[in-house]
Amino acid sequence: MHTPWPAPSLRSNSVPSAPLLWTRALGLAALLLCCALPAHAQWKWRDASGRMQISDLPPPSGTPEKDILQRPAGYKPPPVFVMPYASKAEGAASAAAAASANAPSKADLDRQARQREQEKLEKQQEREAIEKHKQQERRYAEQKRENCSRAQENLRMLQDGMRISRRNEQGENIIIDDRQRAEEIQRTRAIVASDCSSN
């Protein structure tokens, strides 16, 4: 039969040896440690899968009350603060106070008014610039039409062989010769090609 502790040797003074005392002390410390560990595990609950959980920490938040099986001795749940129900008048007053707190200040209103005026002025200037550009385009188109008509008439007279005179530096009328006529026809054709292209 095996005994857990070695039998003490019989000596005259009946005092155990030093190794025997150390062995007994270590065994007692291990026994106390094993007994002390479960003392910290004061929470017991069942998790979502139904398994038993034991811990010195409380169960996760959201664990149903029916699944908490044991709490620490002297445990007090944290206090729950309940806000008092406000009457309709108090609710309206608080809503009005919040609205007035969120309302824009006079400086904000002035800045917004100045910004709107500036945007209005910029749009007016943009419309005026567009209208001015359109007027310039209309004048340019009219001038091109006039130049085209005049150039076509001159080219027809030059090609018909009509006698054409030109004033010289002294103010005298001189009939142009064939070389000058050819040069004038070439110059007039260039004007027609330029100003009559869109007509």
C-alpha cells in the first residue's frame, strides 16, 4: 500500500529531516494555491451556446439576466439614472432655446446679404459683357457684309473691262493700265475670299 508521505525515520529526538520538511511545505503550498484559485472565480453564467462560464470578471454586456447564475458576494449593480419626463411647455421652451442658439447672428445675416449682393452684381456684369460681345459680333458681321458687297462690285467692273480711273498724288484722274488692272483684280479677289466666305 502506497502512502502519500514518506514515513518519518525513527530517531532519538523524533524530528523530521530537512528534505522531508521541504517536501511537506511545497505540498502544502500547492494545496493552498489550488484551493485559492477558484475563490476569485465569483461569476458564473451560460454563454450564447449554453456552456457554463466561470470567471472573476462579469459576463459580457447583453447577457440575459436568466443566464447569470452567480454573482460575487456583496455585488451591487451600477445605478441607473432616469431622466425626468419634461412637460410639453418645458419641451417647447427647450426647443425654442435650441433654435435661438442655432439661429444665425446679425453679423452672419449681414455677411450673407453682402454675399448675395455681390453675386447679383457679378451676374449683372456677366450679362452686360455677353451683350457687349454680341453687339461687337453683329457690327463685325455687318462690316464684313458691306466689304463683301463692295469688293464683289469692284471685281465685276474690273473683269468687265470698264475703264477705271484712279487719282494720283497730284489729284489728277489717271486711267489704270492692264498691269494695274491685273493687280487690282488679284487684290479684290483676296478681299472677296476673306469677307464673303460666310455669305
